Amino acid sequence: MCCNTFKFVPYFKENSTMRYDFNQIEKKWQDYWAKNETFKASNTSEKPKYYVLDMFPYPSGAGLHVGHPLGYIASDIYARYKRHKGFNVLHPQGYDSFGLPAEQYAIQTGQHPAVTTQTNIKTYRRQLDQIGFSFDWSREVRTSNPEYYKWTQWIFIQLFESWYNNDSNKAEDIKTLVKLFSLEGNTTVNAACDDNIESFTTEDWNGYSSEKQQEVLLKYRLTYLAETEVNWCPELGTVLANDEIVNGVSERGGYPVVRKKMTQWSMRISAYAERLLQGLDTIDWTDALKETQRNWIGKSVGATVSFNVNGHDENIDVFTTRPDTIFGVNFMTLAPEHELVSQLTTEAQKAEVEAYILKTAKRSERERMADVKTISGVFTGAYAEHPFSKEPVQIWIGDYVLASYGTGAVMAVPCGDQRDYDFANHFGIEIPNIFEGVDISEEAYGSKDNVKIANSDFLNGMNCKKASKRAIYELEKIGQGEGKTNYRLRDAVFSRQRYWGEPFPVYYVNGMPQMIAKAHLPIVLPEVEKYLPTEEGEPPLGRADVWAWDTESNAVVSNDKINNTTIHPLELNTMPGWAGSSWYFFRYMEDAMRDDTFASEDALNYWENVDLYIGGSEHATGHLLYSRFWVKLLKDRGFVNVEEPFKKLINQGMILGTSAFVYVLHLPFGFNFRDGKSKSTEEDKLAYSSFFEGNIYIPKTIYDNRKSLSKEEKGKLTSFIDELKDEFHSKNPNHVLVDQFDVFENFESNCNPIHVNVKFVNSSDELIIEDFKSSYGNNDAKILIENENYTVGREVEKMSKSKLNVVNPDDIVADYGADSLRLYEMFLGPLEQYKPWNTAGITGVHNFLKKLWKLYIGENGLNINAAEPTKDNLKTLHKTIKKVQEDIENFSFNTSVSTFMIAINELTAQKCTSKEILEPLLILMSPYAPHIAEELWSQLGNSDSISKASFPEFDASYLVESSKEYPISFNGKTRFTIELSLDLSKDDIEAAVLANEKTIAQLDGRSPKKVIVVPGKIVNIVG
RNA sequence: GCUGAAGUGGUGGAAUUGGUAGACACGUUGGACUUAAAAUCCAAUGUCCAUUAGGACGUACGGGUUCAAGUCCCGUCUUCAGUACCA
């Protein structure tokens, strides 16, 4: 190798003006679209509307990699297709620009998050623009802009001013609740509210101080302040939502999370549990996604049962899905944290119970979840009374019962629940059987099917369904229970102890939260010196000097003016990441960016909701659930007209990176120096370390066989090491290296794979050694080369910086063009699927575009004329129209790229020059490869953008065939084909096939038992 | 454990209602052009047997239904994703 300026040039640039100069063409048309506002949507149109939306990106500092645009390309194709089909399309884009990374960067560098966010957005915009998306940028949204978050704050106020009426099954103005209280007290009100609400009468209410009334109302509002046990992440200095925690550690950063009590804003999403569940049936989402949301909502139908405790006034309430098994109850278990535990425990058991509580409290939630095998618990010494049999029921505590679900207590039915069964077995509690003819000596019988209840008084002989109904009826009769539906869905904590988020429009008067009137919004994020929590543990906004609300001037004023009469402190928390993303799709509808409404009524009525939403499945339980919640609230309060935000939703799969590995052999000071002296000197060590600055790399083959190296491989390694020694010696004549130990001892642990940047690997998986060595830290690498090459290992992994497998779309666009990138991303495979990126494959679609170009533009210019199309030409065109249209409507974009290739291959072979064929073909391709389509379209003499052209009409008559190559099979195995007219009847076909000489030869004298003829399809001869 | 999705050549992936498995590409091999390389073009390419003609096998595995199964049914295994002492 002598050439050290080698660079991979994917395509030889001819010196002709007729070549496909994608860089020039793409720039030209991107400028044209921007200048002419080609994709600007109008809020008034005769055409039907269609709203195509991408989940907007968080502008991270790393910029886009090739995986990011996948969904955008798909939605862009669909948007462009819909325009060709005569729809008025809204296809906007924006940025989810509040968030943790910018804040953490700010903490590290002191750089204001607004500044880094601005920079990152610039990069994103440049990267997006060069891919040629048909976004209407005039409607761009940034969640961190005050003009935008003004409305996020406003929606928060609407939630505060709302309560959920379970009778009308919708949210209503809090004023209606106040009115109800003053007329009827709260006993007749059926509202979603906190659990621990005392009842009061009209007189009580009217006698309450205004502060007390505020306090009560807070328990009914759809967003409320509550002392909640939250997931506190000390490392991040903030609270995390359940869906921001993965396997007990924070989703971002992987830091530990602990439980902590804090006063926080919460969203009463649980009020909407049933509607969120029901709504799933009305929308066109994948089953997988709907199922995930159903699980998250976690509806279970059953009953609450109230047990009297012997010798106490207290009752213990439990929730069960199996009221039919009530007679199987012979003990109950409380969570260690249950509030009644200390009251109930007898003197005798006290020490043991307290020790147990202490022990479980020490274990983190995570440990408790991880360890499901160990059975532990302790008897409280107390007994409850069975509601029907009046038998005593032992009360235990055990950590298999979770305080956070249901009532934190269970009625144990050891014969019907495996956990209760195991618990009873472990502690020697009796296991009564209440199932007819079922053996429970080995395990509990958990199934509801094919079983009748026994030993259960009035339930005997009934099946589960009937028995459940009857049990609930009887419980209600004696006032010790009722039918109840439980949901797993918890209210969502809405406060974050962060800087870079929406400030709350809230100030506090004597500790009671007050909303700032709409007219004074937005409340703009204050400046702070540092983005860390304060020394007192307050959120970063605690560092702001100007962060108090003056109720007279209605302005944010300096903190030192706080007098608690007219000037009050403002809220120090900010809103979570999902606040801004829960309603942004409405803001895009507004074309004038009006300041007096989040979107005008006309705009909301016209665009309604998102017709097609494309994004990643990681938002299944976060963004997609919260958005649905907020939309329902806005609907209930009359601000929008739709119940669901996203009619159809597609999750694009992830594009994975193909990581490359090289294999390092560690020689941990494995050499002695022998230069006549007995000890090595500092000089020796320096010589050694400067020689071995780089790693030593061994071939993959040797690494793969590291457990049992062959003689040959050992020899190779030995001579490589000897070479290194010689080289060392020649560079350091005063020094000689000798082995300190046998390299082959513990060889396995002395070598391991490390990631190598995919930039240094060619399409044959060979390391480009020059490039690799010229990179930082590798110029002194010692590489054992086999057959003149070093082959890297490959593995498919998530694309990430740390895995050195990131492919930047900028490079792809520069080398192959945006149209190639768009086509290739689609060509890789089905949209929803996870698939690895392999840059080498892009030559396939790139060559296709060059072929396409050549079909239209010959050496002497345009190759197209008014020639009458041939039958074959028309057939190719129309079968392409049909297939592409079907594919786009089924979101099967990969197959339409193949269809284009087939069409161009066929038309090239047909030497087609007919404008009548080649012009409509461009429209078919323009959603996929818009730049080349625009260029050729204009070269054909069109003056308007191709995006304004209507989609070609499919005409089936061009595809009618007169004959068919029938596959002839014998016993289901195809042997040969015969061409027959499609006019033939079944009998004619049979006769023709049987008369054929190949058939006769195949039958070899046997007579067929049966002949199956499917006209137009196949002939099968049995016998 | 539960829920959902998926398993097809060396690779990415095609295959309407069951009807010629492997479309379209990548890669590989051979050839043409070239001083050479790149680019371009042509040919071959599921596996095995056979000089040819042709044959056998083949869609994770084991069964079944059918004239015919990648596709339908039963069972098993594997991978991925979500979720979990949820009472």
C-alpha cells in the first residue's frame, strides 16, 4: 500500500452535463420549494383535509443519525402521496425542546440551555432540509418558546379549574362543584377525588373559611397538590415518573431511584381510566400498542370486602377479583406499610412484627421485586371476622402484598391463589378446599373455568361467574362490601425539580396555590446563576432572584419584595417533559400563530385531529397516554371537538447499527528487559511504553478460537510476538525484550473485543488500516494481519456514539444524495420492523436512480418523445400504478421501491421513449425520490412543481392477458409449464394438459386418479 | 409467569383469498471494456446428487388438515419488545 490519500469514492463523476448530478439537483429543488412555499398548508380549501404528523424530535447535541429520519421519510411519502391524490395536507414539524440533556449540559458548562437548544435546532433543521421533506415550516412549534408554553401553562390552569363528575362522566368547571357543595354538601357528589375525604353538609361548607374551602377543593381538582411518595433520583436531583424508570434505575443515565415523600403537583389521570380504555376501541393503532396501554391502565373487576377486626373498631378493606372464593378465606395479609399494622399487633407479636417491618423497609423496592422466590411474613396476633361464617381469620403481614396496589391488604384464599398457597404452606396455615372435585395437594387452583364452588354455604354448586355475582349481592346486603373495579393506572406526578421546563403559572398565598390569570401569561422562565438545586435542596428555580408574583402589578418581581400580602412566592418546580408534547398537534393547526388562542376555532374545526401519526413505540405509555388524557379534558371543557388525538398510528422500527470489532491482546507488562543489567531502568520503561503506545490486535479467527488454539495459530502468534520483539530491538538497540510469562496461559482472559469506528471498515468487513492508524490513539497500533487484511467482527446493536457505529445522514447525502437515502431507508424492509443499517447496500438504489436518469436523459439530452406507447409499455406503467398505490396505502414502502426497479428495468429493456408513459411514472416516484422527479418533470417541459400533479389513474384494461403459463404439477410438485389461452374452459384445459407430450412422459403410462384445474392459476395431476 | 410480535439463501428482504418459494437488492464468482483501477455492461448464484438430461431436499422443530401449506390447525423450541409478587 503506497497511497495514503485513498478515499472511497462511490461514484465516478463523468465530465458530462447530462450526468445525474444529484447534489446540484437536490439543492436546486430544495431552494425552489422553500422559495415558493410549495408545501405551505392552507386552512381553507375545497379539498378534503389530511393531517400527517411525526412525533417531533428532541434536538440533541449529537444531531441526527440515519435511524432518525426513517419515520419522517415514511410520513413524507404518505403526505406527498395524499397531495397527489387531491387532499389538502397538513404536514408540520417542530421541536420538543425542553428536556434534561440540555440542562445537564448547562450544569457542566454553564451554557444557558436556551443557547444550546438553539444551536442544536439549527443543526437539526439543516440536516432535515437536505433530505427534502415536504414540511410546512411556517407552523413550526418549539415547546420551550414562551409563546408556546404560554398555552401549556393555560392548559394546566384548565386542569386546576376542573373536576371529574363520574355521573356525567366528564370533566366540569370547578365552579359547578362549588355550587353543588353549597347546595348539597359533598355526600351526593360522585366525583373522582382523593380517598380520604370527610363528608360535609351544606352548612359545613358554607361555614368553612375560604382557606378550608380551597383545601377541600384541591382534593377534587384534576391537578392537585399532594404529599406523595415519589421516585426520587438523587443523582439527577429530580422526581421521575414510573415510565421514566427502567428496571429500578432511571431511564436516562441509569441512576438509582429511591422512594421519598414530597409535595408535588399530580394529574388526576385515573379519573379518565375507563375512557382511556374504551377509546382504544375507536382508533386505528396496532394491537400491540393498544395492549400495552390496556396493561398500563390495568382494569380489574371484582369487589371490595370489609373485614371487622376482633376487639377493634377498625375494619380492613381488601380488593379481590374473586369474590366467589370468599369462603376459602382463612387468613389475610397486609402490606408491612399498612396503616393499621401497629394498632392491630398484639403485645406478644410486637417485637417480631417490628423487626420484620424494619427488615423490609431496608430493602429497596427493586430488591423486593427482584426477589420473588423467598416467602416471608409474620403473624400480627390479631384476628378478623369472616363476614359470613364469622370464623376468626388470622391477620398476617407479608411483603408480597404491595402497599401501592388496591388497599394494601388481601384476603388470602390459599386454595385458589398460588402466592397465598405458598404463604400458607410456608407458615403451616391450613388450606381449606372450596372447589368441587379439585385436587389441591400440589398447587392452588387458579383457573375460573370448569369448576364449581363447594363448602361455601349459599354459593355451593355455582360456577365462578354466578357465585361472584351472588357473593357481591350478599356482601352489599350486610354492608360489608360492594362490587368494584380497580385500575392499576396511578395519577401522574407533574412536578420536576428542574430548570429547563415550563414554569407553573402558580404562586402561593399561605401555602395555598393560586393560579395566575390568562391575561398575564406566559410566566417566563427566570434567569439563574447555576442550574443545580439549591444548598437547601430546593429546585433550581430557588436560585432565581426575580421570582415572586405581585398581585397588584400582575408581574414577576424581585424576591426581596415578598410581603405575603400583595407579593407572593412563585412555584419553584417546573413541568415534566410530557407537558409540552401533550397538545402540540393542536398548535400546528393554527396558521396565523395567534396570541389570543392556542388554535382558532376555525382551525380546530377544520383539521380536527391527526389522521396519521408516525413515531417510535417507546412512547406507548408516556406521551401517547398523556396526550389522550389532555385531549379528553380539552374536549370535556369545550375547547376542542375531538375525543382522541391520533386516529391512525404507526410505530416505525428502529434502524440498528452494524458495530465493528477489533480484538485486543493484552500484554500486561509481559516483558523483561535484558541488556546486560539485571534490573530494568526508567529509561527501559520509557522505551517500552513509547513502543507499546498503541494496542496489539489479533485476528478475529484467533479470538474466536481463543479457548482452544491450534498449533498453527499459536505459531502465528508466536512469530508475530517475535517480530514485535525484533522491531523493538532494532528501534532500541540497547534493549532486548523477553517473555515474562507464557502468552498462551490464560489466553482467553488476555484478549477481548473492542468497538472500532465503522468509518474505518470497508464493505468487505476489512479494516482500512491506514485510516484506522491515522485516528487518535491508534497510530502505533500493532496489527497481526492475515492474507494482507484484518477482518473485523460484526454485531448488530442499537446505533450509539459509544458503540462507534453511528452513520451520519450528512455523509450519505453528500456521497449518494437525499433521494438515494430516502429510497434506501424505505428499501431496507418493512417500516415497523427493526433492521440493521448497512451502507454498502445503498449502491443498489443509487444505481437504480442512475438507470432511471439514463432512461430519461441520453448522451445528447432528453430521450423522450411523443411516440405511441406499446402494449408492453402500458402494461408496465399500469401494473406499477396499481402496485405502488396499494403499497403506499398499506404502508409497504419497501415493496414499492422494488416495483420501481422492476418498472425501470422493463422500460429500459423495452427502449421506451414515450412521454405518455414516462411522465406519469415520475409522479408515482415523486413521493419517494422527489428531487429527481421534480428535475425530470421540469425537463419534460412542466413549469409547475410535480407535487401539484394528480396521481395517475390505474386502468385495468391494460393488464388483461390472453394466455397464461400454467404450472403443471404432479401430486403437488411443479414439473413444467404450458402456455394456454385464458379463454379455455376447465375441461378444455384438462384435455390440453393431458394431451401434452410432457404430461404423457411424466405419467409414464399411469392414468391419473384426479385432475385439479384452477383456471388462471394451476393444474395439479394426482396419481 | 403473562401479553404482543417474529423465526424464509451468505445478507436485507419478496410471496392477494392456501396455487410455480426465494421477487427486488446487497454480497460473492466468472467474463467484457481498460496499461491499470474506478465506473459501466453481461452471466452464474438455496443446498445436495448427476458430465448432461434430470433428480432429491428445502420457509425454526414435530405432527395434522388438503389435490396443493411459508400461508390453516395442534404441540414444541428460539429471539425481540412490553409488563409483573396487581390480589
